[in-house]
Amino acid sequence: MQEYISQLQQKYKIKGKYVPVYIASKYIPPYTVIKEDMLSIVEVPQQYLQPAALTPDKKLRTAQGSYIYSSVVPILQNEQVTLTKLCYVGTEKTLSLALPPGKRAYTLLVDESNAISGLIRPGDYVDILLTIDYSSRKSGGIATKTFTLLQKVLVVACGKELLAPEKKATTKSAAAEESIPTSLTVALSMNEIQKLILATYKGKINVVLRPAGDEEIYLGPPYSFSELIEEPGAVAIVEPKSDVANILRRIEEQVKKQIQKQRAEQQE
């Protein structure tokens, strides 16, 4: 029997060069960002390699770690993945392609500090913290605490830049204009979005950048003002917010950006 099987193997063995190719390790729905755990590498005879097949010599991520490809049609399990069934994520400025299944896009307005001086890029993960003033039953006054509101949140867009292959600015003015985005768009569940909207309305939001590949979830308690100054029972003195002051500050920031843009254009 073993000899017969060997004869069959020899009979149907295809001589020639074998080449590696990506196949889908599981069913991939349309409009899904292609990730490493969705693919397997197999070797197939060169004559069976599909036209425009995605091979391991093609990178799946940019230098910043952002994913490059998204499916545009379903890809079946064990099917060769071809470029004809993929598109570059963000090529058509379609935000929905950059969203993981079950997530929605929500945009946060940010300033230079919240945008980490413009160094947050699409594809990064961030944590979102909330600082809020509230009426303390213990002290009878106004207390301030900082909470870790959401963790490991995917950034899908910075300003108008979507989760897409890296694009270099061609002019100094373009680089100056795009260096610090005024908004971050993140992927969240509906429950997380409701929580974030309420937090934005009631307190101050800060965004912190996570290291690449960091899976740790912080489980510590909120941090209070009394812990900050190491004086139990102390409460912060809350100054009333001035809408006029906020408006003037925003106007000043806009003027500064306009001046920076004009200077960059003059230097070209």
C-alpha cells in the first residue's frame, strides 16, 4: 500500500519552482483591514500562482506600523490573497474602511499638547483620561479627580489624514500645516462613545500615546488632588470658566498658526 501511495505521489508531483504566497487563514469579510493573523504563508507551484498574488515580499504595514491593505470583496479561507481584491486603506478617503468590526468613528478636538505635538499618527493606540470637578460628599466642597476613561483606543485619523500608507509632505508649508492636527478620530464601541461624549461635556479630556505593541491595561484607581499634594482631605480651588477667555485663546492660536504658515511659504 505504501509503495502504491508513493507511486501516486510521484505520478502527480509537479516539477518546477515553488513560490511563497499569502492565503487567507480564515474568512475575510469585505472592507476589513488585512492583518497578519488573517494570513498564512504557503508554497505553491509557480504555474498555480494567481495573477497579482500578495506575496511575503510585500509589506503589510508602513514604517510607522499602520496597516496598508483592506479587502474590498470577501476572501474565502485558504484562498490566495490577490491585490485585485484589496485596496490601500484610506486611498479613497473612506473612513469606514479603517474601522474595525463593531466600532464607530468619533472625533476629538485636540490642541498641541493633546496631539503629542503632532506625533500621533493613524494606526497608533492611545489612552484617554478624564479630569473632572465634582461635589464631594466627604469634604462638602468641590473635589478634582483624574480617571483613566478608555484604554487601547485605535486612532484611525489625524485631522484629515486617514489610516493609510505614509505620505511625505512635498512643501514646507504643507508640512507646517499638517504637522499638528486639530482633531483625532478614534474607533470606539457605541457604549464607549456615549461615555466619552458625557466625559467631554462634563470635564477635560487628555490623550496619551501608548508604546507600539503594548497590551497592558491599567487597573489603578483614580488620582485625586489630595494625593497629588499628599495632604488628605485637601480640595482644589476651582476657578470659574470664562467663555470669553476661551474664545480669545482660540483666536490667538489661529493667528499664530496663520503667521507660521505665512513664514513657511516665504521660506520656500
